[in-house]
Amino acid sequence: MPGKNRDSKQWDQQIEQPQEEKLRLQKRHAERGAWLFLLAVLLLVAGIRYHLLNVPMERDEGEYAYGAQLMLQGLLPYEHLYSMKLPGIYGAYALVLSIFGQTHTGVHAGLLLINAITSILIFLLARRLINPLTGLAAAGSFAVLSVSQSVQGVFANAEHFVILPAVGGLLVLLIALEKRRWWLFFAAGFLLGLGFIIKQHGFAFILAGVVIFLTQYPGGRPFSWKPLGWHALALCSGILLPYAVVCIIFLASGSFDQFWFWTFKYPRAYISQISFKDGSYNFLGSFGLILTDSWPLWFLAYIGLRPPIWNKDERKSRTLLLILSLFSFLAICPGLFFRPHYFVLLLPVVSMWAGLGVNSLTTILQSRVSNLSRFSIGVLIAGLVMASTLFQQRAFLFWMSPYAASRSTYGPNPFPESLEIADYIRSHTGKNEHVAVIGSEPQIYFYSGRRASTGYIYTYAMMEGHDFSLEMQEQMAREIENAQPAYIVYIDPASIPASWLPSKDSHWQLFKWFKQYKAQFYTRAGLIEIFRDKSCYRWGAEALGAPRSKWWIEVLKRKASANSVESRVNTRNKPENSHSTFPAKGISTNNLLLYNRCPIIGKGLTQKALSRSNL
């Protein structure tokens, strides 16, 4: 009998070994298939992005690229460029420009790479949370959703740069919770901190990381507070380090006051403009378009979110996804503007819910088919849903030219026209000459490679209803008068209101000043007329006359005699009580904007702003 039992056990082991080997082979094939399918999806999306690589920059891209240009020249933002964005986005763009070249196609090539890396990180994150099939479907869903026109996905907005370190930080945090190594917690915090210094919205992912750390930290019996404290310290140190380095840099440069005003004080006024009711309309308007464009993948995410078909073994993963969903939604809420590109911050978690939806659908077949067949069916479902989502947007993604894609997304905004305007300015000015854009078209500075005469590369802030707006208009006028730009590009708010966004509370002193300043010192050199199907460029004598289109831009050249005339006017009208430490050139008391008004931040900032032409 003992010998018989021994033979029976050996027989059972011989049966189990082939089964285990078969399961290992199936798992290996599934892993290989996941990577191959992911590669195919990434190549398809990369092809779409490559087709639209030459799409003209929009305003935010222009700001980031111009800020990166200044940074590569050794100049800091907030002294030479006024913006509430944190400086990490300029650093990220500077890296992209250094690798791919200082062109708009270089920026979009960088976005192509960043999007692919983010997709791979989402695959790794969802695979760790659930399984390879979920990771595959999540990564593919993100790649497709993030190229959609409804989220302005082919444009390199800051949100793409935020989610790369944010997703990476969350992935490293999960690994740290498993390995319990202090340096992994520090690395996770550092990546989450990088997301914040790229854009303030990244703070929501820091909160998500902290909550995940507190709720998922492995306990033990007996529980010890010492490792928890050290790991929490490592995580928090990593989070704080990027922002601390930024503060030290601006303290050392003497421009911390400007940095603090533009990234902290002004944003507080900026985000308090929209009421909850208006914010609700903003959300519904943007989300409605996103849902219309990509409803198949959003429906798949809804399936993953539904409790009745959840796998009970995935409770921990679902908890983490719910935490991430909450804070991802909070990331798009500041100011209640809900601009389309804000929703890029929501796409990683939506994609993971879509991946869970695929996994949930295939769980039904778990007892009826092999794991490899179940995986293949899941891949088929994910592929069909992704293909139908791309088909929904086939006109934009496959058929439109880059010019048409810009027009389709942004209407008559002068983004394609900025290229030719910049070419004209570059060919008619020297490298050290300054230009000014009266409006919010910073991409012209980047394309032309010419320095701005004013730090106000956007004019939105001065048209808003906060306490700083009038003083901002005054400061912009002073800076332009002092710099005496060789050319001015003027965008009329009645013609292209999107470059100004005026409201009933807006001040209009800047336009009264500019009307007089233009008549005295500038003459028209070019007129750009934007029509629905084309744009007409009139230069020199052909530029005279009234515009033939309701959308137009004016390029002004400084008169040859303007410098001597302005010098005489300023000498004659210089006030006796003017500050001797301020440069007197270009500032006259007969201006509607008074020289002796207090600057928005203090005399120190105004002195630096007025000395711009000496750099």
C-alpha cells in the first residue's frame, strides 16, 4: 500500500508538471502579445501625430517655446516673460528644443515621444494593479484618447508634460510600497513634485500619492512607526525638492518677488473669476464635445466602473483607481474654466477604467476558454473599440492638412498666419532688435527669434476684472515706449477677440494710449486678412487701405524719424518729480498712462522691466 500511494503521487506530479508548463507558456505568449499589440497601437498613433507634426503652434505652445528660448539664452522667466505658469514647463520645453530643434515641428516631435513614454508607463501601472490585458487596453486607450481633437491632443500643452512624471511617480510609489525602500519613496515624491512645478494642477497628483501612501502602506504585527516615519519623510522630501530648487534659483537671481507674484498672488485672483454656475456650463460644454468624439472608449470606461461586474479579487486595485479618479477630477477643476486641454489630466485614469472594462468583459469567459484565448478576445475587444474611436475622428486625424487641422480646432485665430508674420519680421530686423505684439500671440516671438519689448506676452490678464488689470496695462505701455520696438504686431480685439477676451469689467486705457502712440511713431508695413478658406498677406504699399475681412492683423514699422521725435517729446515733458532711478527714455507725461503710477509689484520690478532694452 505505501508503494501504491507513492506511485499515485508521482503520477499526479507528472500530470501537474505539463499543466504548469502550459500555463507558463500561455503567460509568456500573452506578455509577448501585449507588447506587440501595444507597439502596433503606439506606431499607429505616432503615424497620426507625424501626419500633423507641422500643425502651427497655438498660444500656449508659443508661450512655452518662447520661455524656453529665453531659458536657453540664460534668461529667467518672470523678469522677461510674465506668466502664472510655474517654470518647469519652460525647462521641459527647453529640453525638447535642445533635442529636436527650435521649431514647431520639433516641439510636436517631442510631444510624440512624451506621449509614447506616458502610454508605456500607463501600461506598466495598470499591469501592476490588475493584469497585462488591463495594462494593454489602458495604454492603447490613452494613446487614442490623448490624440483627440476634443482635448486638443496634437498640441503640446502643459498637461501632457504633467502626466508623464505624475504617472511615473505613482508607478514608483506602488513599487516602493511593495519593496519598502526609502530611495524609492524619495524617487516617487520627486517625480510627483516635478509634475507640480510644470503646472500647478499637478498638485492634485501629489495629494493622490499622499493618500495612496497613507491608505496602502503595509502594516505588520507588531506595527512599527519608525519605518513609516522614515518612508513618509523620504516621500515628502522628494515632493518638496523640485519646488525648493526653483525658489532657491529665483532667490539667488534677485527675482523672487516677481516669481511669487506671477505664480501665487496673481493666480489667486485668476481662479476667482468664474461662478459655479458658469463653471458648470464650461464643464458640460467641453465634456460634451469630448464624449461625442470618443464615446466608445468612454463607454468602455463606464463598463469598468460598474460595480455589478467587478471582480471581487480586484478590490484593492479598484480602491486605488477611485482615489486616482477623485484627484484627477480635482486637477481639472481650478478656476472652473474646464478648458479642453485640461481634460488630458483625466485621461490616464479614464484609460485604466477602460482597461478594467475590457478585463471585466473577458472575466465572463474565464471558466469557458483558456487564458490565452481570453487574452486574445480582450485584445480584439480593445482593438475594435479603439478603431471605432479613431473612425469617429477620421476627418481630423487622417484627412486634414496641418493648416486645416489648426483652423478646424481654433477657427480664425492667427496661428497659421503667425509663421509668415514672423518670417517677415525676422527678415526685416536684426538679431538684437526688439518687437512687440499687442495681443496674445507669443508664438510670433518664438518663430521670429526676436526678443519681446514687454514681458506681457499675453494680454488676457490686463482685460480681467481684478485689481491688477489697469496697472498691468500701464506697465505694458511703459515697457513698449522704453524699448522702442522696430516692429509692432497689432491684433484688434474687435477683429480677433480670442486674443484678448475682453469683458464688461475690462479697462480700455491701453487702446487709447496705443492709438496715439501708433499715429505718432509707427506706420503700417503689413496687413494680414484671414478668410475662411485662405489668408491674404499685403506688404508695403499694398498694405494701405481698409481690411477686406472681419479678421485681420496689422504689422507696424517704426518711423525713421520716430526716435528723435520721441526723445524731444520726452525731454520737453519730463516731470520734475519723476524718479531719477528710472530711465527717462520713452516715457512722457502727456501719455494717457502716467509714468508716476505705482507699478504692480514695486519699484524694483519696474526698474528691471524698464531696463529691458539694455539687455
